[in-house]
Amino acid sequence: MSFSLYVRPALAGGLLAVAIVGLAHAAQPATVKIENFSFGPKVLTVVKGTTVTWTNADPTPHTVTSDKGLFDSDALGGEESFSWTFKEVGTFAYICTQHANMAGTVTVTDK
């Protein structure tokens, strides 16, 4: 059984529209840059399932440490990275344990 040429574009267009809607809610990777003794962005909002990667652009070592003990990068040297996938909805604060003034949050939503 084959489709007519008229049906194929309509079917393809319908599938494409569904794929685009589905991607709007899909978890996309996110990045945080550690630079000048700060996290940037300091506040990040992502959807559940997102992997966040922190990269240290400072020559000084820093950590990415959850205040609830969920994750801890250990010391990251210059240009080293740490990634964490957020699987639960909520707000997650983190700090650099070596520099008390460095702090950030990741808020995780369902959509």
C-alpha cells in the first residue's frame, strides 16, 4: 500500500510538528562558567533530566558542592569540568567549599 503524493507532505508535516513540540520540553544540556571567583549564571533554571556542566575558567581550583550533599566535584583545576544530571524537581543550592562567597542555585522544573 502506498500513499499519494498529496498525503505524504501532510503526514511529514504532522510528524515534524510533533517532533518540534516534543523538543520544546526535552532536557537540553546547560553550562555554568566558573570565572573571577563566581558562578555564571549564578541562578539557573532547567527542566528535569538536564545535565549541567560547570567549567572552571580560573587558574585557582574551585569546587561545585551541593549544600544537601547530592554532588561534590572535588577541586577543579583550570579548564576542568564537572557534570551533574538533575533528576528531581526542586531548587538546589551549591557552593565552592574553598571560597565561601561563591554560591549558586539550580532550579529544576517539570517543563
